[in-house]
Amino acid sequence: MKPVKLVMSAFGPFAEEVTIDFTKLSDSGLYLVTGDTGAGKTTIFDAISYGLYGTPSGEFRDGKMFRSKYAKKQTKTFVELTFVSQGKQYVVHRIPEYVRLKDRGEGETTQKAEAFLTYPDDRQPVTKINEVDKAIKEIVGLDQKQFSQIAMLAQGEFRKMLMAPTEEKQKIFRDIFATEHYEKLQRQLSVKNSKMREEYTNRKNNIVHDIASLECDEDFARIEELEQFKTNGQLVGKEEFKSLMDCLMADDQKVLDEYAADVKSMEGLLEQLNTRIGVANERQKSVGELHQVEDQLEKLKIDLADAKKRLLKAEDEGQAVEGLNAEAVRIEMKLEDYEKFSVLKKDIREKECVVLDIEKQQVARQEELKKCEENEKRWKGIIESNKDADKQMVLMEQKLTAVKERKLEMENLMKDYALGRQMETAYKQKMNIYEQISADYEETSKRYARREKLFFDAQAGILAEKLEMDKPCPVCGSLQHPCPAIKVAEVATREQLDEEKAHLETVRNRCQDVSLELAQKKEQMEQHKNKCVEKVKKLFDVEDMNNEDLDVEHNCLMTQIVECENEFEKWKEAKKEYDEASVKLPEVSDRIKILTVEFQRIEKEKVACQAELEQLLQQLKSIRAGIQFDSIELAKEEINKLRKKASGLMDEQKKATLALQEMQRLISVQEG
């Protein structure tokens, strides 16, 4: 970055607009800025740093203090820097925050900080402070801290750059020379190297683990060499290990071939044994069949005896078939009564359900009626107790408004008291400054008077030194010189005396300015105090009140506000309850009348249903006395059981006869 032109207006010690054209300086690039202390040398660097970054060059100066105290009120404060970076020219314009005259009307206002950056091409200017700061950092390649460390070192801060940590220096130089991508590549290569090392280590450990698990026969020719490899574990890339593995695999293949020949020989022997086992099984089968026939014959004889017993039993049970059929016919004749019984039971259940439903309705109506009566009583009580809620709510709202207005007035008074304390503090500070300046003026005035007297005394001594007897004095004309003045050895020169007089005049003017400011502050403080007294008298009808009393009154008002708000909310809720009760009470009263009529109707319906139910129960009892079972289904089930049992007895008799005949035939066949 190379500065081209710097414009400062009402900035630091410069009361008017000042322009520094760096192009008029030599092209050597080395300049010397000289001047007395306070002449504004550092301000030039502050202006360059402020123009670029919005902050001064040193860390002991604040950007809000840049407004020149010597500038006229109508003079605007700004810094405009034209600079070149990478062959392109940019213009940045910044305005610090300061108090200025209003554009319209009277009084003062605060000028907010602003920033503008103009590009050398067709791009639109940047007008926001944050965006200007970001753009400057991209153009220059440095932020404010780095710029102040390497490009513009403020007084006394060069040592900080030299003593900065290595990491901070590396970051600065990395930003300057744009070496971030090399650092990124270095990090990527480092990560890749770590991953490859980890993969190499894992594969090596796996190989060593696999080698350690190798086994061989005790008669293996190179068993000692294998054990040595397993112990050392350093096998990767060794031809000896590859040769050992080939030998071990060849030995294993030889053993596998021997096992294959043994398996083939065993398969031939197994086939011969299977053939011999088949012949033996055929012979054994014939002998077994003979024994089996003998066993079957004995079993048939036993089954024949059982079949004879079953036949006799079936013939005895067959005599009960007629009785079973007769019982089934008797039950069938009563099926019509069972149907009537079933219908009556169904009617009774339905009627009981009706009675139960009526009783439920009756209970529900009773409960609802009781609840409605309770609600009616409650709504009436709410209406009676809250009938004045609307009026009370209005009164509380008015009281709350009045208390809040008084609180607002008191808070404004407290702010005025705080402002008065600030004004008093500022007045005392200004008084201390005035006393210091006044004392300085008195001391300077006395010193100047002494030095002036010495100067004139010295002039008399110089004249006396040149006096001659009988010659007139150039001052009084006397020819006699009885007591000539003595020449002073060391006195101030006329130039020094004039400089000290000018300094005395400066101190006197400063003393007058501070005295004027002090009088203004005192007048403002008195006016403000009178204003506070008027407010106190208006609010509390007293002449004065201290801060502690104000705090007590303020706390009391806060308590009153809370109490009024709570009371207002209470009456507001009461008004809500009153409105709700006014709507609900007629509804509940109407509902009570309806429920009373409904309850009477349900009671009559219940009595009628209970009478019908009693009649049905009498009919059911009469029919139940003439039937055997509780339902027609059970009766039909019993009929089916009787007939099935009769049919089963007949089938059993037939089966027993056939089984006896079959047993006799089989025995004849076996014996034949």
C-alpha cells in the first residue's frame, strides 16, 4: 500500500482542512516528518490508519477523540485517503463520531461514524463501515493489527513487533505473502502420511500375527527355521521366508495325497462289506417272517376271544335301544314349550334392560338436577357478590393511571437528579482544572515579572558601564555619576522574554476560556437545580428532597402500582364471573324445570315397565315347572345324544358280528 494524497479536516490539532500530497515528495520512498511536540506528526499516521481501518495507529488513542477542539462548530470532521495497492488507486473517506451543529434548526446533534470506499473501476462504492473494513483488508492484505505491526509502527510499538511470538509473526508473514495454500498442502500431506503409516503398521502386524499362527509336523525338515521366523517376526520381503512357505506347502500337499489314497482304498472295502451285509439281511428276513406268522396266529386267537366278548356285550346293550328312542320322542313332544320358554326369557331380558336403562336415566337426571341446583345457587352468589365489579374496575383503572403518571413524573425527576449530580461533578472537575490553570498563570506571571525586571536592570547596568565622568548621562543628563548601576551577569534576551510573554498570554487566554466555561456550567447547574426544585414542589409540596427520600417514594409508588394492578385484575376477574353468571343463571333455571318434568315422566315409565316384567316372570315360572331343561337347545342336544347312542349301539353290534366272522376266517387261513 502506497499513500498518494491525505486530506484531514478538523482532525486532531488541525482546525481547518489540510491536504498532504505525497506525489510532490521525492520517489526515494524515504521521508522525514519533523516538528515540535504536539505539532501533529503522529496525527498524520493516525489519519492514515483511521482512513484505512477506522482506528488510530497507536493503542493509546481513541477514534472518538479525533474531533479537533480548535475547529469551528460549522467545520466538518473527516479523513480522506487516496492510496495505491497492486497498481490500482483507491479512495477511502471516513467520518468519525462527533457532536456537530444541526443541519436544520438550532442546537447540536451527534454525527454518526460513516465510511465510503471508491474503486478504480466501474464497481459501485461501498458505503457501510463493516463492508469498507472487509474490502480494505482484502485490498491491502493486512488487518489493522498486522498493519500497525509491520507497515506503520506507532511510537514505542516497534519493540512489540520484535518481541511478538513466532506463531504471530508466521501468521503475519503468511498473510502478506499469501502462503496459506502451501500450509494447507502441508497439512494434507501430513494427514495422508499418517494414514499410510497406520495402514503399513496394521498390515505388518497382521502378517506377523499370521506367521505366529503357522504350524507343521514335528518331522518337518525346516522346522527350526520356521520357529526362528515365528520368534523374530521380521519377515516382510524376505526370499528365505517365501522359500520356506513353498517347502511347507509342498509337504502339506504330500500329506494330502496320502490321505486321498487311503480314502479311495477304504471306499473299496466299504463297498464289499455292504454287499455281504445285504446277503445276510435276506437270510435273516426269512427266519423273521416265520416267527412273525406264528406270533400273528397267537394274536388272532386272542382277538377272536375278544370279538366274542364284544358281540355278547353289544347284544345285551341292543335291548336298551328302544328305551332311548322312546325318551327322545317324549322330549320332542315338549319342544313347543321350550320355544315359548325361550321367547319369554328373551322378553324378560329385554324388559329388564329397559328397566335398567330407565333407572340409569333416573339417576342421571337426579345427578344433573342436583348439579344444576348447586350451580344455580353458585351463580346467584356470584351475581350478588360481584354486582359492583364494573364500577370498582373503573375506579381502580383511574387510580392505576394516576399512580403510573405520578411514577413517570418521579422517574423523570430522578433522572434530573442524576443529571444534576453529573453536572455538579463536571463543574467540580472543571473547577479543579481552573484552579490548576489559575495557579499556573499566577506562577508564570510572577516568573515573567521577575525576568522582565532583571532584563531592565541589566539594561541599566549596560548603560552604567559606558558612563564617563563629566559627560552627561544618556538617560538623565547628569555629569556626575555617584551611584551607577551594576551590570547583571546572566539575564534573558529580548527574544526569550517575548517567547515567555507569548506563553503567558496563552496561559491567560486558556484561564479566561476555562473561567467562561466554568461560569456557563454553573449557570446551567443552577437552572437545572431550579427546575428540579419546581418539580419537587409540584409533586411533594416541599422545597427540597434528597435521593434517599426519592427512592423511598419511588418504591412506595411501585408498591401502589402492584397493589392497584392486582386489585384491578381481581375486579376484572369478578366482572368476568358476573357476566358469565348473568348468562348461565337463566340457562340453569330453565334446565331445572325441564329436568323436573323429565324425572316425573321417567318415574311413571319405570312403574309401568316393572309391572310388565313381573307378569312375564310369572308366565316363565309356570312354563319352567313342566320342562326338564333350561333351553330348547339343551333339549335338542339331549335328543341327538339319545338317538346317537341308540344308533351307536346298533352299529357296535354289527361291527362285533363282522369282526367275529373275520377272526374265524383268518384263523382258518393261518392253520391251513
